[in-house]
Amino acid sequence: MKKTIYDERYIALVLWLKKTRKEKKITMRNLAAQMGCSYAFISKYEKNQVRLDVLQYFEICTLLEVDPSDGFRQLGT
């Protein structure tokens, strides 16, 4: 079994988060400041260099003001 970070569904989810962030005109630095993490962390997860856990995913969705289940719906299309 390949690592989930390389799974096409995970990559699609991360791309959806990145697209949503950009549509809302939130910079990586602003998102990092709101999360209390480094800019590097945001950059790394958007480049699939680190994997988000479910709580991080939920927090990002909350900060982007999107329903976390919307991201999962993207996987079915």
C-alpha cells in the first residue's frame, strides 16, 4: 500500500484547500498566523511534503470558512 500522502484523493483534497485559500485571497502567511504555525508548514502541506492530520484539516477549513465535508465531496467527482 502506498503512503496516503501520494494518494490521488489526498492530493485532490490538498489542491481543493489551496484553491479555496486563493479564491478567498488569504495568503499562506496569513493562514499560518491564524493557525499559529509557520509559513513553511503551510507551504509544505500545499506541496505535499507533509501530511495534514484530520484536526489540522478541520482547523484550515474553519479558518477558510468552508464546510470540511465539501472537501470530501470533491473526491467523489
